[in-house]
Amino acid sequence: MNGFESEIFEKQTKPGGLCTSWKKGDFTFDGCIQWLLGSNESSPFYRLWSELIDMPSVKFISHEIRMDIEVKNNIDIKGGKVFHLYTNLDKLEMYMKDLAPVDERTIRQFIRSMRKIQGFEIPPMIDKNPKQLSFIDKMRFIRHLPLLLFLNKWKKITNYSFAQKFKNPFLREAFELLFDGDEMPLLIISLPLAFNDKQGTAYPVGGSSVFAKRIEDKYILLGGKINYNTGIRKIIVENDTAKGLLLENGEQSFSEITLSAADWHFTIFDALDGNYTDKTIRELGAQTRLPLYYSVILVSLGLTRTFKGSSHFLRFPLEKELICPDGTVYRRMEAHIYNYDPTLAPEGKTVVSFCFYTKNSDYWIDLRKSDYETYIKNKTDFAEQVIEIAEKRFGNIRKHIEESDIATPATFNRYTNNWKGSTQGWLPGKNLIEQSPIQPELPGLKNFYFSGHWTSPGGGLPVAIKSARDVVQLICRKEKVRFRISIHEALKIQ
């Protein structure tokens, strides 16, 4: 868009990295998008996506319920043991008040917090690189001070601390289980819910690979070149200046500017041999500055049956603990039923996946390298236990399995190089709204830039597109090129 001649070197056979899905028989198993921030104009991210693809041509599905949470305690409550997290805030408020009139004040506080979020553009001034704000931009930014004060207050409130405000035991347990038992900032759920209410976080029909392909189409239309099946061994450096890439096949590709959108740890410590670091980078590498996001074991099933009327996303307690080969103990399970996307399975069939988060990714990565047969056996045995649980929970599962797939942290690491198989970079915590310690440039290295989902805790597609846009603005400024975007050109892609 800005007149630079560029090439992409991609390890795999198609675009997307972690934004991917894969085929098995007649089924498509998805490993990424459950909802996209910026699916309509209620979110400023819609503008960013529209710069790359024709957003009006993307069919989105907005769910009435974000997720269903089944509590464990035997609580006599209206409507059973399942808490419905409705995406419509009015409906959610009425539902919660009906369940627990005694907690009306706390419920109003929760709903008001999301209404407050809706009154601001988040993130503010999304079109600007925060490192390149002019004096006028900074003065305009002052009007967002109430938002910053609000976020600073709410970033300290977790789902656990807020749950204690409820007198009703059902609501209290439901909020404790918003993150399947983990304690996290409540903003991680309330921010998306504020956009859910406006249908600004919806699911693109076709899933992750189809969405990534649209961006590839735009890049090729503009004259970009993509080299698939081309892994990178090193970034070539001469006199502290990035000069290009040494490919895994031994070939070299030279350039005036090198931009890594790859794994952060691989880029810093492998491709650049750890030669361009500072205290912050070393602390990040030692995992003392920010914790890594979980990796995932994803058990996906292609079933010759449907789940009409079932929740599309459900978390429920297990009758007995499920112990993973890596030592992680699971007391709950997460089921994702893709009965809403007809493109993922033939008529009369459905994809169902079960997701398990783990911090013990090294077990799987090391085992696959050292003992492949045991690795296959262990992940298959684990999947068999999952299928048995699913059979008891949903019924009529095992005899309808036509295809199955088990992805482990070793799969994510092998396919994308993401450090320890992390699926979203750094884990968000109290640092949720703080400035990220990841910088687009490295100390002492010229003509090199970094972007991607590792640039901010929480990762994901919004972080990837925002950081990429920001870094191109930075490059344009350094090269004395006026940064420009052509929406007209973007809308040519169907």
C-alpha cells in the first residue's frame, strides 16, 4: 500500500500461522477464531480489518449466549445448574436479576461497567501509532482520561473478587468459573461483552483459514510475493544492521528492511542468537517479567450427527478428575459444538472440539522429540478418556465418530514455532491495560522491526493487526514516506 516491494517467507503451506484450520475427511477442524473483535462498526477494529479485506462480504454469526457455565454445587436455583452468559446486556441484566433479586445492586454495577465501556472508542485513536502522536494528538487524547481512570480501577478487580460481592451462591460460583476456575481480571470478559452487545465480536463463517486467505488475496493483489514451505534459519546481520534472511535450505534473501512477524523467542534468541537484548528482553526470555499464555491440547471430533438445540460453547464439571499425561489435573471440561457453521461439516454432521489448557507444554514438546511412539500413545490415550467423558455427558458420541484429531502443545510449537506452544503469547493479568514491554525495534540493531501477537499480553488477531499497522507507520516515517491506506483498493477483494 505504501510503495515498498516486499516478500513473505512462511514456514507452512498456507497463510495464517496460529489463525488456522485443517481438513480431515469431510470435516474442517478450527484452531483459532471463536469470535473476531471488529466484526462490525461498533468496534474501531472494523476500520482496520476493512483496510485489508471487504468486511461487508464476510458473513458473521452473533451468538445469543457467549458461553454456558455449569456449576458443580447442588444449588436449588431457577433454571437449573447452568449459568447463561448472554451477549445482550439488557437480557443478561434481567436474567441475573431474576435469578438473584437480592444482588440487584451488584448486577447493576457489572452491567453499568460495560455500558461505560460502550461510551468510548477502545482502543482510543486506533489509527495512530502511540509512539508517533503529535502535540495535537496528545491534546485530543486527554478526552479519553475518564476511560483510563475507569480501566485503571477495573483492572484491579478479578472474577474472584467480584464474585464475593454476590450473596447468591449460584452467581458467586458462576463468576468464579468465568475462566474455568482461574482468577483473571474481570475486564477480560467484560470488555468483549460490551462489544458482544453491539454484535461487534462475531464469528466469521468458514473459520480461521478462510479469514486468513482473504488477507493473502489482498496482499497478492497489491503485488506481494509469498514463499511457502520456506523456514528461516537466521536473520543475516552485518555491522549491526539487518541485511536479510538465511533460509533453512541454505539460500539467502537480502533486503533493505527485515520485519519479523514470527515467534518472539525464536526471533530474538535463535534467528538473532540473542545478540540484541537488554534487561527487559532478558527478563521476558527468563519468564520473570510476564508469564506465558497457556498452550492447548485440542481434541476435535467429526461426528455423523447433529446437536440441534445444544449450547455452542459449554464448560462443565467432571465427575472425577481427568489427569493429563503432562501432569495437569482437570476438574472441568470445555466443549465447543460447531453446529452453527455449515461449512465445517456436511449436512447432518457436526464438528465438536474439547479444549484443555496446560502450562506443561515442555512435556509434550520434549516427548515428541525423544520418544515419538510414546508421544502418540499418550495423546491417543488422553483423547480416549475425553471421548468417554463426552459419551457420558452428551450421549451418542462414540459410534458417530467419523474423524478425530488430537493437537498438543508440540503440534502448535511444530506448526508455528510459537514458544512452548503458547497460543496467545503472553498471559494478560494486572498488565492488561499497561504499556507493553515488547518494542518494535531491538537495541543496537538497525533496519529491523518486529510485530505480531507477541507485542502485547493477551495476543490474538486484534493485537497482530494493530501492531503490524503501527510498525508500518514507523517504517514509513523513518523512510520519509507518507503513510497511506486505500480503502477503495481494500474493497476490491470479495
